[in-house]
Amino acid sequence: MAVISDIEKLMALEEIGLLKARRDFAADTKDWALYESLHAVDHVSENGDYGRWTTAAEMIANVRKSMENLTTMHHSHTPEIEFESATRARGIWAMTGLSIWRQGEEDHWFRAFGHYFETYEKRDGRWVFTSRLLKYYHTMRSPGADFPPKLDN
């Protein structure tokens, strides 16, 4: 690993933490331009609900479509960040998520607990997501809930 000073490491940890906070905020507020700007063009994403997406554009289109009728709240916390170099890192974030939607005449909900496994690179002077794997360890849903939303491609 290339040498990274303590101060560079602290600064990078703060930047990656803000990157993650902005991602959760952008998802919950459906700010898709912000969401996309946080990811490398060659970002790879894998979500057990939907499978693997191999570009940021594919991931953004599918996330946008899947969340179209949802109100969501993403919470990411207690990160473990390891640096491979001054410009590459990987992280594990504990997560809880809540999705609420109208299904027929009823409100429904889905709650998940798990971890995000991510990689980051510093490109053009800023940190971006290069990959994400979401693993749920426990989920709950309202009776009769149809989740996840179907992606009709």
C-alpha cells in the first residue's frame, strides 16, 4: 500500500462519510442528479432484490424506477473503512432501511437490516463509489406487502 499520512487518512474518512451521507440523502429525497454524481461511471452494484448492475447509468435507472412509488428512509452507520492506497478504499456500513408505499387501498411497509459492502476511489480530486453490495440479514414487511417493486424492463 502506498503510504497515507494520518491527516490524509482522517480527511479521506471524513470525505467518504460525507459521500455516504449524501447517497442516503439523495436516495430518500429522490435527487437523482446528486445520486448519480456520487458514483463512478463504471460503478458496479449488486442488490439481492434485483441482481447485478454493471454501470452507474444502469444502476441509477433501476434504482429510480424501483423507488418511484416509495417513501424511503436509509440509515447507514458504524462504518469500517480500510485504505488500499491513498486513492482506493473499501468499507462496510451497517444499515437499516424503511420503505413505505400505497398498495391497492392500503399502506404497506418493508424494513431491512444488513450491511453495505462498498469500494471507493478518489477520482479527479474527489471520492466516488465504485461498487456496492447490499446484504440483508433480517427483513420484515406488512402483511400482504408485495416487495420489492417489480422492474419491467
